[in-house]
Amino acid sequence: MEFETVIGLEIHAQMKTNSKIFCSCTTEFGNPPNSNTCPICLGMPGVLPVLNKEVVDSAIALGLATNCTISKWNQFARKNYFYPDLPKGYQISQFDLPICEHGHINVTTGGKESRIGITRIHMEEDAGKLIHDDREPKSYVDLNRTGTPLLEIVSEPDIRSPEEAANYLRKLHAVVTYLDICNGNMQEGSFRCDANISLRPVGQKELGTRTELKNMNSFRNVQKALEYEVRRQRDMLLDGEDVLQQTLLWDPDKQKTNAMRGKEEAHDYRYFPDPDLVPVVIDDEWISRVQEGLPELPEAKLDRFISDLGLGGEEATILTSERALADYFEAALAQYGNGKKLGNWILTEVMRVLNSTDGMDISTFPVSPEDLGKLMAMIDKGTISGKIAKTVFDEMITSGKDAGTIVAEKNLVQNSDEGEILQMVQDILKANPEQVSDFKGGKTKLMGFFVGQLMKASKGKANPQMANKLFSQELGK
């Protein structure tokens, strides 16, 4: 029997605001436990919440960027449940009147584009965090996160594979960071998701029994957890077993899911309109003002990089995957105008360093985009060869010096003296008569050997284009 996978994601994006959603406490990460708190976010009797307008602006921006309808009239509700990290005994969220509804984004997986529907985006406050003691059966509560503003993005069950789910997550991560409404830091929990997954026989309309994977905070873990759950549920169904409706946690060390709790029935959260908060009324002028302030989004930037700069689809996709990387590329492009060559250098040399260096990302990369642009210009001018440029680049990373200073200090200027290079070419051909004979006999790949010998003799300083030309000239005689 063949099965179809049905996945829906609920993503929580923490807003990049200085203060919480209903009080003036700071949202700064890493402060001492329970220091980012006040009577309002702790839910003390007699306090009144006041809505942070910047959160509404952020919600409108995300709704517009994901093709949603912005609700002109939306309302906050109380979601009632007890948990140790929820000091009020309820969470202020939105229920039947969310701020954004009926959107979508397009996702490309395996060369095929699909449209993933977005049911709703709503504003809410975050809960605190429980910290469990590994040495003894104790848990501690840190309420610093309580009241930080969140946007919850709920997808339709339109996702059909774990890879597509990861790509959808990446696309939304790019959107919120391009909008600059969320820092996207998944390690700190600023961008995290729950995934609902079920399997059903191909052709069946009714959904199968779903399980929910909670609080995953990396693209890789989301995909791996869903792949495992597809295999587990499929094996159970083929063996005639029933899949239990459960909440699961992903164990990245053991590469398996573990049951957190059974979930046979939907929770009764007893939603009702929050009596302390008036409905939020949004007019056309407000929406237009947010619309005018939207930046160029990833999809538009991708199209521009391909059409205007001549980049390939795969190159452009990587360069636009993160706003910081796209900004770095464009800042270097302002210094050096060849987008194709620059993109290739960033995807090979810059990414090589980033991928091999723990704790480094493009925002902390030691070579500024302006200095990278100047280095690329030196290659085009013939000041240094491409091979020497890689040596200079590595020195720029370790020393912090710019390319011009390093080239001058180490006397790395490329040798383009035709007479001098011709003499070296002739000396190399005289020293390798057997290879010369083989080349003339048809082994033209030996050109690489000759040029390599010359670069070795010149310590990498000889102009390789001139060397190729002179070798072809001498070998053709």
C-alpha cells in the first residue's frame, strides 16, 4: 500500500522589539533569570496590559509579505491553561479574529514549485521557560521570556514531504529576517516550530491520525524528525497497528522521536475576548504605510539576481537565502561590478571559511564586502593572479589587513612582463622534452602541466593568461 504524507507547520517567530508586547520590560536575551519582569508580565492583580504598536506593524508586514488578507477588525483573547511557566494562568493570544488570514507562499522542492497555504497569522505573548536540573528531580522557572511578542504562523496541511517542510520553514525564515521583524536565531528560540504529521492511503480524502512534534529549532532537525516519523507511522500502518495521537519530542542524539504526552482529545482552552484589551482597528492608511516600508523580499531579489546579474538559479537561491548574505553580496557588488564572478567567489571562498569556522557567520566575517570587492578588482586589473588572490584572501581573514596592504608588504604583484615570462616558458619546454613530444602527439591536457611548472617557478606571480598564450605560441612552432 502506498501512503501520502500530510504535514502542517505552526511557526513561532519572536518579534524584534525592544520591549514586550504588553509592557515596557526589555526583551534582551541572556539577562539573569527573572530580571526582565514587572507586575504586568507577571500577571499581578490590578495591572493592565498596553499593546505595543510595533508588534501590530510587524504582523501587518508579515501578512502582506505572505499574501494574506489583513483583518481590519481583530481582537485579543485569553487562552486559559495551567503550566508552571505561565504566571497568569492564561496566555493573551488571538482566536476567532486573528490579524492575518488566507495567505500563501511558494516553495521549490526538487525543481518543482508548490503553493503552501497559510491559514492564519496571529499575535500573542510567549510563556516563560522551564529549566530542568539533571542532577536531581527539580525544575526552575525563568520568566524573562514571558510576554515577549510572538507571531504564530499556521500553515494549511499542504506540505507533502519532510524536505518540502524544511524548505517552507527556510522560506518563512528568510521572509521574517528580510522584513527585519525577527532576528531568526533558532538556537535562542527566536524562530521555532511545531509540526503535525499524518499518513493516509493514496487517494483517501480523510486525514490519518496525526502526531505533533514540538519545539524544533533547526531546519535539519525538522526534516530529520519528520523523515523518522514518516517511517515509523508507515511501518505501524503496514503492520495493521493504530497510530496514536501523541505529542512527541525529537531526540537529535538518538535520531528518534519520544512520546511526551498522549493527546486523545483537543484541549479546551476556554477562549474568550480579553476584557483588558480593546479590539485592534486597522484602516487602509495604516496598511498602505506598512506596505510602502516593505523591503525587497527574497523572491523578488532572487528574480533580479538571475535576470539583471546573470546568476544561475542555484547560485542566486543560496545568495538570497539569508538577508545578511544578500546584503554582503550587494555591498561588495557596489565596489566590484561583475556579479557572476563575485557570486562564484562568495559561494566558494567565503562559504568555505564560514562552513569550516565554528561561531562565524556572514555578519561577523572579518573581510568587509568593500575589501572583497577591491580584491576582486585587483584580479581583473592583472595586479594579482587568481591563485595569489586566494592566498591574499586567507591573509586578510587572519590579519584583518586589506588586499592592497598585503600585496605590497609581501611583494605579490603579478608578473606580466612578456619577455620574462617567455624566457621561463622556453626554459620549461627545454627541460621537459618528453612532455613536449606527447603534447604534439595529441595529449593537449599537458598544457596544465606546463602552466603549473611555470607558476611554481614564478612562485605564483606569473600572469596565467599570458603563460597560456605563450605556451600555445611556442608549442605551435
